[in-house]
Amino acid sequence: MKHYRIVVFTQDNCKPCTTLKEHLATLPDDHRHEIESQPLKTTDSQLTAFAKQCGVELSPTLVVLTDTIYCIKEDDEEYCDVTYAKVEAVVGAKEIIRQLPVLLETYTYCMPE
């Protein structure tokens, strides 16, 4: 079974980001808990390492990630590393808001049947 992670990259002083955050605040708690917020840029205006890893350069951007855990065994010790693969991405507040119900239904268990 795959595990999915819905991440929204935003930044301060971004009107579309504010619009999206205001919309997310209106969602039921169980829906909001499925969406992780991450900054797009560091305090010195560089892309965060996580944004780079996800291939995100614009805000707001929503990405759906799936995680894969790779483990190797050396000298009776097991070392594991998690990598994330982008399943899909949506750019722009209006488009994220439009697609969010389907994304939540597709990748989470928070939507009623």
C-alpha cells in the first residue's frame, strides 16, 4: 500500500498564497490535517532543500508525494533512507482550490464515502 503526502508550498507576501491559506482554514479539521504546509524559500530567498527535492519553484504549489523507504544491511546493522517521488503537482491558488476535493478523495481517507 502506498502512502501519500499532500504538501503545499507557500511563501510570505504572496497574495495567491494568502488566498489559498484562507481557503484551507475553512476546511473541516480532518481535511486540513491531510495537508502539510511548507515554505518555498529560506529567509535569504533561496529555495528550501525540500522544495528543490520536490522540483517546486513557484508558489503556491501543491504536490502529492509518495514515499519509498530504502534499507541496506551492513555488519548486522540496518540503515534506512526515505525518498519521495512526486505523483502530481498543481500550481496556483485557484487551480489548487478547484482540484483539492478530488485530490483529497484520491489520496486520503478523509472524504465520506
